[in-house]
Amino acid sequence: TYRSVGRGEGKMDELVERLVANVGVSRTAAEQSIGIILDFLKKEGPADKVQALLDKLPGSEVYLQTAEAAGGGGMFMSGVMGAGMRMMSAGLSMDQVQAVTRETIAYVREKAGEDTIGEIVSAVPGLGQFI
């Protein structure tokens, strides 16, 4: 039960457009993937650092709420593999999962700064290999 975020509901449209253009995923898959990645960071990363990051991404809460509402789709995997599986069930290939993750982290780095994202990436086991 995924609700499309739609244009104008947040400032993250720029990232959605980049994922569609650079990775070749559908707009819906891009929106779902952003939510899954943010949800993953929120669950796995240091709470204060992730909240500071989300504060620098206007509109991110819409994607996060949608991902939280969708849940894990009955899958009980957590961590990096769980997030990857959730994106694959949204229609992405493994290559697209990696490309979307890299592109999303690059976008977050531009908006929030290297220090913020660097601290989160180093605190989350296994994330570094994807970016």
C-alpha cells in the first residue's frame, strides 16, 4: 500500500529526478527507495546524527512516513541486506539498488555535508561497501 509522494510535496523531487535520470528507475521506485534508505538510516544509524541529517532534507519526512507505513513487507531481515531486499521488492535490480544508494548518499552529502553523512556511514555496519 504505497502512496505516491507526488510533485511539490517536498524538496526531495530533485533527488527523485536524479534517480530516474541517472539510474533509470521509475519515479515510484525512486520515491520508495528514498524512503527505504532514510528508514534504514533512521533505524541503524546514531539517532542524533540521523535526525540532524533529516532536518537538512526538507520533505524527507514524507518519504520516511511512507516507508515506515509500508513496513518490511513481511520480511524480517534487517540491516543493509534488509534495505536491499525491500528495494528489490519495489522493482529494483541489485545493480540499481547499489546505484540508487550511491546516488542518494551523494545527494545527502551535498545537502547535509560530508561530516554529517560520514559519521552516519561509519556508524552503520556494512553501509560503506555500498557507497
